[in-house]
Amino acid sequence: MCGFIIAYSKRSPLKPKQCIRSLRNLDKRGPDFSYHNFLLNDHLFFGQTVLSITGSPTKEIDNYYISKSHGKILAFNGEIYNFRQLDNELLEPRGFKSKTGTDTETLINLHDHVSSSEVFETLNGMYSYVVVDAKNQEITIGRDPIGEKFCYVYENNNYLLIASEVLPILEFVHPEIDCLLLKEYFNTRHLLTDKRTSFQNIKVVPAGTLTSISLKSYRRRLLFKRTIDTFISESVYREYNHLNKQEIETYFDSILESNARKLLPNNINRSIVISGGIDSSLGAHYLNQAIITDRKDRGSNHFIGLTFGAKDLVAKQLPLFSKRLGVNIDIQPISLQNYAECLKDCLTIACSPLPTHSFVSQSLLAQCARSQNSKVLIGGEGADELFGGYEQYTDFPVAPNITTNPSAYSGYISVEPRFDSHTSSRAASLDDEWRESINAYSFLEDSKEKVFQAALLTDSRIQLESVGIRSADTASMMHSVESRSFYLSEEMIKFALNLPIKYKLKPGQAGDKTRTKPILKELFAEKYSRDLIFQKQGFSGFPNEAGRVLTNENYQLAKDVLELTNENTQTILSSRSMEWKLQNVELFLRTYG
């Protein structure tokens, strides 16, 4: 995990102190070391901070991010899981020998030998990167298909700015807050920032895209697109559909075992989240089995869970999970005061209202992980979207031609209050995303199956990236810890997207605990016990309680920006979920307004 900032001044040379201040905002993303360069007569600044996970880059710290031809420079965040395979197949036959054994050195030198599109197509991992070709005055930006690692771009008449967080960009420019996005937040389940940020003109680089930008003409070209909908295959779906339940579960079990081995960093201390819920607890089982099997690995293992007092019924069962796994679980009790203090810090680093209240929990987990000298925190993000974990999925309408996404998680919800001057195009864009998802499953004849699959795909493309992944990545890096999700490997996503819906959702009475993500729950029951399957628990932590403390229940800034009447404000405060949104916006505006 790392952080980078690329700043290009279109007019005058850059100011060195301003550039270094911008880079220092990324120190927590890369506590091991950092480096920077000024290029093109000080018009281009390149800065990188590094949290070292693979290899020994300090041996060649001055040049391991520079291609052997010295023609290209790499800014990189994430990890390439198949970099050793790419070394063996593409670089070593051409006479290149890695000096550091890092994915950074592999990635930049691939660009000396094959086209940027060919490089991008071969990568398997979680990543965002920028290749700077100073000689040809061109920048290339790549981001992984699911969007695990973020990249933001800002451009005006003076600057082109590219960074792995928003905060470094704000050292150069002071854009207006996107008030429309804040209003749209009240019409979506969570804050959706898959394309925009809370600041005008700071954009999110789309997941699964490779784009070039000319520093001469500023023209942008989409070079390659590899989003998760390209993982969907009619032939694979039909193959899975012909397998029986036992065969599917056995195959899935093998994927989970393989994924655990690949996900554990070698000889690096790591923390593993276990909440008592299905997703993290099942992941913890497979990770623990991989740890027991690999006797050569020298990394320490730290299992961690949070408990929020009387309101957290599931976490109270963690001692039972500890006994089943045969490991000690570091159970951290969190108070309202702990939560409120962390919430304030999270708003500063997020540069937006928090995507979800669980952002705070992720930060608290990462803080505890860092106290144990862990560099990696592994959780269960993505399982609900990929495998049908939300109860709302069981209530979808079924019709041959549904033109609007029925999911509350990536759809547009018509609720009160209706804001003045609110002429949003967001609803239309979300409908466009829905139609793309329907088209991805066009080979399905059953309309119910098609609707369910398209909804889960849309949620995986929009909510998972905007909410779960962004929270995990940004909150973890507040404490210099790399976030990894057990369910977001390419192999796992391909399996989930091609899995027939009967393994993700099944008919049943309300209260039936296996109606949602049944394939995960069947494996969970096998590895633990059916008695440990609990109903999903919403609103963990103390978001509303902390919000009331921090705002003192004064929402004037939010009321002004959202153009709320007193009547509308009271309507919002009557709903727990809407109250949290109002608190969230108010606290963001106090931080950045």
C-alpha cells in the first residue's frame, strides 16, 4: 500500500514547498520511505510514499520505480499478485533480471517491452498506477477492475493533478463543494462516489480503465477497459448451472482455500477481522487454515473484533468463535467517546461525508492492528454484494422489463424531503448503469434471475466501490495499514458473477436466516455451526449518538447548503438513517465548508 501525487503545472514552474506539503499528506499511506522528482523544468512533480509489502526495494530505492531504459517512471498503489509470473514469462526471456523482487520494478519495466494496454490486460491484483513518460510528455493511468485502489484527477487551466487521495490535491486548489452531490446523498442508501467526489471537478478515475493524457494537448484517450462485467460468461454460467449443489460447494471451497493462501502476505505481520458475522468469520476460518499449513511463513497473526457494548449482540458471541478456531481473538470494547473521537478524525481524511458509518469501525480496527505492528488488515468486504447478503434482495419486484434498478444500494430512492433546486441527473445515470447490468446478463431467459443478477452486479460496481472498498482503503491507511478483502480476488469475483442465483438467494419465510447468501451460510455451518448464524445487524457502533454529541444537534450549515426548511429538517430527524446523513453532512461542512 502506498500513496502518490502527480502535479503538472500548465503555466509556471511548480513551487517546491507546496509540492512537498502535498506529498506529506500521504505519509501515513507510506510510512516506510518516500521519494520524489521534479521533471520537465519543474513543471512536473512526482511524489510517492511507500508501505513495503513485497521484496526489498530499499536496496535500489533511488531507481527501482524507473524503467531500465530510464524512459518511464511509475507511481503505484496496491499489489500485483502475479508479478513473479510476469517476470518469468515476459521479462526474464528478454534479459531483464529484477534487483528488488518487487511488483513495482516488474510493473514499470513491463512498459519497456510491451504496450501499456498489453501490460494492463495481464495484471491480476489490486492497484492504481500512473506511468510518467517525460520524453513523450504523456501520462498513463490504470486502475484495477473492481476498484480496490483509488485514484483521483483534477484539471483546470493551471493544473493537472492526480493522486491516491483527495487531500493532496487540496494543497494546490480549493474547489467548491459539490452541493448537488450532498443532496443526492439523501436519495441513495449510502454516499455514492463512484464517479465524483464531494468537491467540484475532482473526479474518480473509473475502475477497470486505462487512460492516457497528453501533456501537450491535454487530450485523454481510453486505451483499454476491463470492468467486472467482462468477467461474466454465458458458458461458465451454464457450466455451473449443470453442476449439483455438492459439486458447486466443493468447487467454491477450493476457491476459498486457494484465495486464503494467495491473500496472506509472506513474512509480514497481519491482522484478521472476525466480527461474528458470516463474511469475516468464514474468511477467518480459511485464513487460519492457510496459516496452520504454511510452516515457512514468519509473519505473526492477530485476530481482532470490536464490540459496542449492549447494542452489539453478535460480537458478544466472539468467545465461541475463538474456541472453534483455536485462536485468541483480540476483542476491543468501543465506547461512545472512542467512536466520536475517531469519527472526527475520519472526516478529515475522507474529505467528504463518510460513505458509511462503518468507516469508523474500519479505522478503529486498523488502529488496533497497527498497535500489534501489523501491516495488513484482512476483512470481508464485498461478500454481501457478490453473494446476495442483503435482506432487501428478497423483496425485489419481478417483471419482464424493469427499467429502474430495484436495489436500494445502487438505485435512486424517491423520499421526502424533496430539495428545492434539485434537478439531478444522478437518477438517469444510475438507470444507465442498471441497463448495462441487464445487458451483461442478456443470455438469461428467466426474468427473475436476470433482475436479481443485474441488481447484484450493479451493487458490486457502484456501492461496493463507493462504500465498502473506499471505507476500508481510506480508513485503514489512516493508521498505515493495508486493507485487503477476502472476497475480492479476481477468481472469487468471476465465480460469484457467474453463479446461478439459487446459490445467492433462495425462497423462504421472513426470519429464515439462510434466505440470503445460502452458499456462504452452508459452508459457514459446516466450518462452525448453524447455531452461530445470526440475523444481519445494521448500524454497528454509535453513529447517531456520536453525531448528536459532535454537532450539538445544530445543523445550520447543512440546512443552508441543502436548502432545508425547518419542516424538512424535522422530517429527516424522525428517521434514524436520515438523521445520520444530516449529521454526516453537517460535520463534513464544518471540516471543509
